[in-house]
Amino acid sequence: MENNPIIFALDIGTRSVTGIILKEENEHYTLLDYCSIEHKVRSMHDGQIHNVEEVANVISQVKRILEDKHGELKRVSVAAAGRSLKTIQSTASININQQPITQKTTIKHLELSAVHSAQVELANQETNNHYSNYYCVGYSVLYYKIDNEQIGSLIDQSGMEASVEIIATFLPKVVIESLLSALERTGLEMQALTLEPIAAIDVLIPESMRRLNVALVDIGAGTSDIAITNNGTVVAYGMVPVAGDEITESISDQYLLDFPLAEQAKRDIVTNGEAVITDILGFENTITYDQLLQDNKPNIEKLAHQIAEEIYRLNKKSPKAVMLIGGGSLTPELTTLLAEKLQLPSNRVAIRGMDAIQTLKKTDNIPSGPNFVTPIGIAISANRNPVHYITTTVNDQILRMFEVKQLTVGDCLVQAGMKINRMYGKPGMASIVKLNGKEITIPGEFGQAPTLLLNNQKTSVETAINDGDSIIVKPGKNGKAASITLEELIGSIPTISIFYNEELINIPGKIYVNGSTTEKTYLVQDNDNIVIKYPNTIEEFFDWHKLEIPSTNPFTITVDGKNLTLADGKSKILLNNKVMSLNTPIKSGDKLDVLENSESTVKDLLNHLKLDPWHHITVLFNGEQVELVKKKLVAIRDKQELQLETTIHPNDRITLKECELEPFIFQDVFRYVEIDLTNASGKFDLLKSNQPTTFYDTIMNGDQLEIKFH
């Protein structure tokens, strides 16, 4: 035994228990022996053990027969029925409005949250169930999304919400526990576990072909188990409660046979083409293959119909091909009927027998047909891809898990029922402030991710685990309340620019918090009212820059009988070339000049009063724009008309008088233009808006004037 290690596997089915002994040599297998014994009572239903003691008795019989030839058997590989598996699609999402995902660990946490949601959904589907009653034996990501738009990766994506959809596969614990109990009663230790559909696929479909969409149907005695493959994985499992026994019962009814005789007759007819039967009345008949098909076709069609319907339900469409295994697959015309119902060519539905297992050496003792594909598959698959179970603890909770794949810390968290998304720390309190009248929300610090310890060392959800590992999960710390300085909130403070005495001065704003000036290092508090101020008047400008305010020593004059205050002439403030007072508003881009020892004039007075002494019009003369002016306002002192440059003195009494406005005439233009008379003749035409005119005709703003010599 030690020098020639063998593989011992059991296929514990609804009707019988089959034991297989293989030997591996250079990745090929030789069938050394097999034994199959049927249950005497219905100790199993739909692939699940209902009477552990009775099943253990049959296992013991198989074990003893094989031990008589091959010595003591201590360890065995077994399979869980595909019909016991549950597949659930589920989603999980996370808000990324303020913080895009930057680490793969966050994505893994999101995936595990979706797996946990699938567990909860599975538990809700069944009465008095709990998610811990199932082992998660694997999951696949279907797709990622940002704001409901499918995307290849979630890393560094912007949006409001990131989500993931997964398909997870679960195995009821009761299936495993009953298998373990039955094996313990026979003195056997579970060496490895596999899944029946995966076992059959493993030996029938080369790895390079598993990307194809194929349906594998294992038609047994009581049920037909279905597995759908696509993109290199098993994407769905199903079962219909009709199989070989349905046809056996039909034969029993048609030919008045008890069930065991009907089963034997079915096998003989399928194998030999006919069988001689004796009914319960003692009459002997010969039943041919064609007669069997004709008499039982409605039930065969029912079997094909239900299998096809379940394939459609699981796959949403016809697969590329269908493989049939199990004794029930030999049912007459089943492949033809199934191809019709799935609308597939007849050569796309086929029974696969032992000859299809490429890694199995062909020897004389190999049983023919599809009956032993699954038992052989269990032995080979359990050897090549064994599923061992390991024990771990999560926060002192003991877990037993099956290694359908390389188990990770994340798998343990899912099995322990940890809601990983709830282990994150809560975000800190936000602050709401006003900045220049606009309300701003300053978010608090994000909560930290949970801390994961594997054997007291920091780890991540992707880390592989081993038997006996201890995992501790510590909730993440809550985020701190919003904390930000004025400088961090505002950034660089905008400036305004003033040209002062021909020099450009950039004026940064001053920050006021709740009415008081504050430094940039101030920590902003909830409900703060923040205002950035700039100088609004000429006087504030001088104060802002600590400049000496020009000494104007105002004096009073009378204008049209009203008192008016002007500068005394020591200094003059010009804003954009006009005399202004200290309380005049200023804005960015203004030109501000201070003229020292400058006397106030009539022009300054009119600027102060914002009065224009001139009447203006603009015309086009020979295509060039020309501005014409006439006096419309004069200042009078002591009955004398003053010029614009005349100095004004304290206590002057000045009257402003509007001039009588005479219309502009064509001749006025010549005071503002020069005419080239070099090539001019003595004759010319005067035109206004392309119409003949004279030197004395009135002109208006916008007129087009011309003089043409000829």
C-alpha cells in the first residue's frame, strides 16, 4: 500500500454507492477495481443523506469488498451533489463622491460585502435558515460599475457611487456534515471533497475548452443534475426531479412489472435490443427496443422537456453543446428529443462514456457506458484538485471551511458573517461655514479601514490562510471632525491692482472671521462667518497701505448759491485723471495719482460736480472719425467768464451758466482737420450722407461728410 499508493473514492448516489480504486502513473490513471451496491431502503433523497446509519451500512459493504482485495482503506474522496449547490447574484456599492477608490484592498472589501449580501439573500429564500448554514465555495465578479455604467476597473474613477456584482456559489453545511457522519461510522476519514458536476467536467472537458458554453446533465435514478459552464467556470447548477426512475415506473405500468424487474428489463432492452419479461399475471412477452420507445415515448418526452426547460432557465438560451452522463442518459431517443427541444443540431447533444476520459488507461476491466463517468471523475478530480477542509478562528469563533480554492482571510470573514463594510470607522463631523456669504460644507475625516491580524500580524483580505490560523478583526477608527486652516480653505488670497502714482500695487484681501481680522493659521470652526475684504474707497486705500493721506485742508466756495467744499490747493487726488475726494469708491485696475502743491481750478470744480463743459458730436469726414466740441457750460465770478484753468479761491461765489447751443455746421469740421490741396483743382463737391450739401448746412452726430475735388 505504501509503495503503491492508490486513490479510493466513493460516489454516494440516490440509488447506490459506488466505490472506485485508481492508481496514478505519470498523470494517467488505471482502474484497479470498483464495486457498486444499491440501497436496500430509500436512505437518500435527491442526493442528500436522510438516513446516515443505512447509508453507512452500504458504504461499509463496499469498503469491505474492496479491502478484501486491496488491503485496509482509511481515507476516501467523496463528492457533494451539484443539486445541493446554490448560486446567488448580488451587488454591493460604496459612495465615492469625496474619496475615489485608490487601493485594490477597498475593491476586495466591496466584493466581500456583495458575497455577504448573497449569503443573507440565500438565507432569506429558505424558512428558518441562516447564512452560517452554508459554505461559500467560491465567487466570480461579473462586472464593476460607476454610477450604473459598466467599467473595467474601479481604481481612481470619479463619480458618486461604485458598485460590484458577483455570482457566489454556496454548499449547505448539512450536506457535508451528513457525509462526514456516514464516513465516521465506517472508520473512514474524508481525504478530499469535490463537487459532482466539477468532477465530471474535470475529466470530460479539457481545460482549454472550458470557456465554451456547455451544459452537463447527469441523469441518475431520481434526479437529473445540470451544470452550466461558460468562460472557464461553472456559472449555474440546477436539478429536475425526474430521471431514470420515471422511465422505469412507466415500463412497470405498461408491462405490469414490479419496479426491480422493470429496471432490469429497461437495462436489458437498452443493452441487447430486446428482453423477455414475465408480468405479474404470469404471461411472458418479448419487448423490443422500438416497442419500448413507442409505449413510453410520452414519459421520455416529459423527461427531455423538463431537462431542456431547466437548461433554458439556468442559461437563458441554448448552450453550444450538451453532454449526458449517468445511467439515465441511455434512455431511448433522449438525445434526439433533447436536441429538438433545445433547437440544437443532433450532433451537439451526446452521451459521454468512459472512453471520453482521456487520462484513464483503457483496460479490460473498465465498465462501459456513462454510468461510471461521475465515480471515476470523483476519484481523478479529488486527486488532481482536492478540496480539503481546514479549521480557523475569527475573533475566537471556530470555523471549518472547505478549500474549493485557495482560501483567504476574506473568505473567513464571509463565512464568519462579518459585514466588512460595517467595520469601517464612521466619518468625522462636518463643519458648515460661510465664505463671502456662500455656505460651504467642510467634510470630516473619513473613517479608517478595519485592522486585520493573521496570527497577530497585520494582513489583508487577499492573504492566503492555512489550517489552524487565527484571525482578529478590529473595527476601523472613526474619522476626526473637520479640521482645516483658513489658508487650506481659501488657498492663495486673490489680490486687486491699483496704479498709484504710476506704480502697480497689488493689494491682498484681509480675512475677517466673525467680524475680526484673523491669521491664515486659524482653525476654522463650525458656523464661522468668513469674509475677505478689500479697500473700498480712496481713503481706505491709503489706510490699507499705511500711506500718508494727502493734506487737502478743504475750503468752502459758493456755487449757484450753495456751499461746496474743495481742496485748498496743497494736494490734489486724481482717480482715472479726474479730481476726486477721499470717500470716492475705487476698484481693481483704477489709476490713482496725488498731485502736490496743485491749485484747484474751474476744471477741478466741474470734475468734482461731474459736469462736462463741452457739447460733443462725432462725424466721419472723408472716412476718418472726427470729434467736434462746442462750449455748453461756463463759470462766472464777479460777472467775468472764467477759463477752465482759472484758479479758484476760498469764499469765491461762482455761477454756472449754460450756453446757448448753436447747431454744428459743415464748415465747423475744418477747424479739426487738414486738407491736402496739392492735387486739388478749383472745383469741389460737398456731400453729407452721399447727398449734396453746403458749408452752412447743419450736421448731426454720426453724419458722413465728404469733400470731392474734380
